[in-house]
Amino acid sequence: MEIRDPVHGSIHIEKEIEPIITHNFFQRLRGIKQLGLSEYVFPGGTHSRFIHSIGVYNNGKRVFDSLFRDKLWQGDIQKLRKCFTLSCLLHDIGHAPLSHATESVMPKLSSLKIPNQYLSDEDINNKRQATHEDYTIKAIADSSFSLSFENIEQKYGLERVRIVDLIRGDTKDPEFYTVEGINYFPILHQLVSSELDCDRMDYLLRDSYFCGVSYGNYDLDWLIDNLEMAIIDDKAFLGINERAVVTFDDFLLSRYHMFVMVYFHYRSVCLEQLMYKFFRSEDNTYFIPSDIEQYLEHDDNMLIKSLRASSNKNAKAIIDNNIPDKIYESFSPEQLKKLDSIQSYLEKNDFEFIRCSSKGRLSKYYDQEKRDTYTLKVVRKLFNDESKTYCDINESTDLFEKFSTAHEINRLHCRMDELPEAAARDLTKLIHS
């Protein structure tokens, strides 16, 4: 099978993977927009999770073949390749309508009845709400979708739980990922989910292309060509050659600018807040089912149909793309104080408003609590010396220090034309004072 992609060109799909891609569970992603409500701002941004997942799969093949170029002939390495590329392909299989916007109406994790072998010890008795990742695991582990893996399982002896391991970032069987004494689990998980993963490598270029902006562009080819393995204590970690650190800086900045200029656009963020208000209201009739087979029917069209059928004012506002006026926006601590005073006035007079807060962090490396389990390494090779030296990425670039303060944007929205005339006058005076 060959897919023509405007971002990556021709993408070739291996024969044994075709049953997975053609299955209804994967085809459902055609009806899930990658950017959710952002199409109300960027009309071209209607690309789906389907083509994004294919793009991540393509990146996964390229990255793996580059890193393991001297070992691809080995049977155990081919098994890891198949496990890893399937993790890339299926990382978004459980996404709900309009992507992240509807996770708030998902059921409890326990109601999905995911087999314990596919869960972390922490999640086995956890009473938390389910996420799209839990639906991803359920689809792979225990659904009609599972049957599409028969060719892979028979040819490579690959258990589906190993695919889930790489998506979750935890495994109870490190031996599966160990070849000739080297545990490759860390590097493979990093390439599925980390600061420099195949997912981000795709969505930055794809979202930028379809939204008609240039913020997400970076040199993908040079980045892939300079990825390295950092073997430390018999474990393989993701590394990057020191000559490509500047390219990695560009990659980080591209992501940062996309967050500030596209993902955190005031209109799409406010529309998402209206969605949350609708879901919390007594009028809400839309909920995500715990039955994984019923979940097949849930795509963007089903949600939009539910919104159109509702008499709820927030549902109508979403359909009409009619958000409350943006009355104040803060980018600094001083402006935030003023925003808080405006909000206090609205609360004191019991006027309806929406506050949107968007924190666009460049990276998790300067946040000790949110750092990835495995750190990206910078690899240095000396002339005429086969040995390599490694250091953490934050020691090789000053971007983390420069952006250590979160770029936080706070906005207040209020329908000024619905306020009493005197209140609208006082509020305007407060805003301009």
C-alpha cells in the first residue's frame, strides 16, 4: 500500500500492517480532526488524526532505520522495529471527537475493563477518569480491533502488550527489548513520547502546513540524520550529535511559536471553554461510552450533531462560532494584576464571563517535576577516537534557561452587549484606566 502525503511525500505501508490500517478502528480517525476547534480560526486546519498517525509511522520507520542501520538484518531487531513502528502508528487510536476537547466526558478508567496486564500497577485500582490513551490501550488489548494483529503476531511473535508498553512508557518485561545485552526500551519510548519524538516531528510540520503558517517549520532531515544512540549502563537512550544542537533549538522554538500563535489562539481556546461549560451543564446530552465497540461511532460529526440538536446557549455559540468579546488580555505580571481586578468586578456583580489561561512552555527540562523519565543526551565524538562522551541536553543549550519562565497568556471574555448600560460603562472605564 502507498499513501501520498503532502508533508512527507509517498509513504509505503508494509503488507502485514494493511489489515490494521484498513480496520474500522483506525479508519475512525478520518473523522477526528487533529486540531479540534482550531479550524474555526484556521479554515485549512481540517486534517485528521488518520493522516497524522500515518505521518508518525513514517517518521518512526525513518528514525529506526537510521539508528539501527548496522543491525537491521538481525531478527530480534526486526521484531523491535515492528513493535516500535506500530506504537507510532497507533499512539492516537483512542482519541475522542475534536481531539482533547471531549476527554472531560469520558467515564472512569475502571469501566473500560482493560486487562490488568496492559495497565501499570498504579492504574489497576485507580478511580481516575479515563483518557484517550486508556481508550488506545483498550482498543489494542481487548476489542474487535485486536484481530487485525494476527499476521504480526504470527510472523514476529510480537505480543500486543509490548506495543502498549512503548505508548505507556513502562514495561514489566525489559527482556523483550534487550538484544545482545543492550536494553533498547528507553530510546524506543523516547521516540514515541518525549521532547524529541516522532509525534512532534510530524504534527509541527503538518499543522503548520495546513494552517497556512510557517512557525512549525524545521529541518527534519538533518535532525533524523544526527540522532544517535547513547549507551549508558547497558541501556540505550536517545541522543543527538552535538553538531545538530542548533537544529534541536530550532525544533523547540518551532513548537513554542506554534503553541503561542496557533494552539493557544484566543478564539479556539475560548470555543473550547464554551464546550466545557456545555458539558458541565444540565442540558448536556453527550457522553463518551465505556463500551469500546460503541466508541467506534464517536467522531467529530456525532459531537457536532449533538451540539446542533441542543438548545443550550453555549452549544449554539460553538456552532455559530460566536464567542464572547475578548475584553482584556495579559502577557505580564503587571497586566495580570489588572486582569484580576476586572475579573473581581465581574464576579462581584455576578456577570457571566470566561477566563482562559494558556501556558506555553518551551520544554519540560527546566521543570524538575515534569521532566521526562529519560533525558535526551548530546553525543560528542572526538577526531580519530571511537569513544563518545554524553551530556544532558540542557547542558548544551541556553534556551531552557531563557524560557524557564512560562509564557502565560490570560484572557477575559464577556458579552458586553448583554450587560446593563451603566455596568458596561464602568467596565469599559476599568479596562482603559
